[in-house]
Amino acid sequence: MTQDRKSPWEALKKLHPTDARPDELPELQRSSDIMWIMWENSIPEGRRHELKLFLSLSIMNVETQTLIQHALVDVGKELTVEPVEFKTTTPQGRALLSE
């Protein structure tokens, strides 16, 4: 579970609003990339299929907020305290994975 996530680009722009350059960023661009690396290195290969959920609280990235809103509208849901599951095989799930 993560909270108050921002992309490296958004964080860099906030720290250096007048001189941020994309080439200053690491190749890992999403906190989910890092979470996956941690999962892959911490969990034995035979148990990796057990990952069921990836939770994020307080998503700060406006682009991600927009993707979430579009995905919810596409499936006829609204943003509430109730969870909504998007399968990674659906267009909405793939969009949220940035594929």
C-alpha cells in the first residue's frame, strides 16, 4: 500500500519549477515499478502469483486522477469509499497500468 504518490516528473517540477528537465530522471518512472521490484526480490518465485491487490491512497498525480475518473465512468461507477476492481486484461485496467 502506498500513500501520497507523485511521479518523479511531478515531484521534480515541484522542486525545480523553472529548470526541471526530464533527462534528470531515473529510468524507473512509477512507484509501482519500485513496488514490483520489491515484490520480486522479497517473494519466492513460486508465490508471486499470489499478488491480488495493489492499493494506493491519496493519488496526487492529476493525469492518474483523470485516468481513474475515466475508468470509473467507463464501468458505470463513481468514486466512493467502496473499492472498484479493474482487471488488468480490460482497457480500463491496462490504462491504469499505463500500457
